Amino acid sequence: MRAEDLGASWAAAVGAEFDKPYFQDLDTFVTTERAAATIYPPENEVFTTFRALPFGRVKVLLLGQDPYHGANQAHGLSFSVKPGVGVPPSLYNMYKELRSDLSIDPPDHGCLLPWVQQGMMMLNAVLTVREATPGAHAGKGWEKFTDAVIKALDARPEPVVFVLWGGYAKKKAKLIKGAQHRVFEGTHPSPLSASAGFFGSKPYSRINALLEEVGHTPIDWKLPKKKDLVYEVP
């Protein structure tokens, strides 16, 4: 893994992490894992969210925890899958709440790239996983790297709306110091917890209200149909 894989703006912001001992150990671990097992996402898609959205254009950060661990699912955007891949349960619940919140019907796919292209970074705290083994790459160094990403965004003068769903993500709130930012905490949309507070929380309209509060344009949450979706990442 190389800092250049992030794209120029992110390499400038957090590329120094790649030279630190923890990241070199992480790189060795992931390389060893790829030689021994099936690892998701594919190597060229680990940093999709960085390449799709330059550092200076981030206005929302939605933090997930672990990539999807099923075949063809993870592609470097938290909660998202590529066009043509079945919609996972957490994303199904996100679509269900989108209809409840803004009367937007779910699309016929699970690709959230159009949200990213509007300024919404879809970041997992851990960026790789072993097939069928959730959490297999937790505690190996990814968290230090993605914490550095959060800190870099926090240090920016331009405001960011940080969306922290679930207990794990909420722990990251302590990294966000800037008064210019907004933090939106909520229940995770997974089937285990959605009924305990995600449904009915109106996250999409609330995120847009926070964006307008800090002077950003809101997100257009309506996703194009699969036949109209252009999937291109630098």
C-alpha cells in the first residue's frame, strides 16, 4: 500500500502515516493475509472513498466499522456495494428510513457513490477484512490510520458534519475538537439495533439541516436507478 493510492489531496493530508512503524506492520499483515486467504475489498478498492472524494471537498463523514465480508460486497465505501450486488441488511434499513424520513423510494441497487460525489465520505474504521470473518483485521493498525483521517478533517477550517452511528462510532467523538464542526450521533442501522432507535430518527433531514447550519449545500439523497448510474472512481 502506498500513500499515492489515496490520491494527491489525501496523500498530502495523511500520507505521512504510511511511513510510520504501525502502518508498515499493518501493510505486512494485510499482504500476508492476502497470500493466505480471501480478503475484502480487493487491493485496488481499499481506498475508494479517498480517491472518489478529495480532502477539501468532504462535508459529511459517515463512519462505519468493518467492510462487508461477503463475496463481491466491499468496495471501499462504508455501507455501499457495487451496482448489481444485493443490498445488505444494514443498507436495506437505511433505505427504509430514507423513505420514512424524506419519502424517497429505495433505488434498485446498493451503490452509494452518488452521495460520495456530493461530499459525503463513506469511511470504515477498519479498511480490510477476511472473508466470512467479521472483525478479523480489527486491532491491526487500521484504526490508527482512520483516526488520523478524522483528526485531519477536524483540523480543517471548513466545517464537517461527522455522522457516528452506534456505540463503536460514537467513541470517535472525542477526536473531534473544532467548534466549526457538527457531530450527529445515532443508532446503527444494522438489524440488531435499527428498531432500537435508528428507525424514526430522520437522519437524512437532520444531516441536511446541520449542513445548512454550517453553510454547506444539502445532500440530494435520491439515488439514480441502476441503468442511469455511472460508476467511475479515479
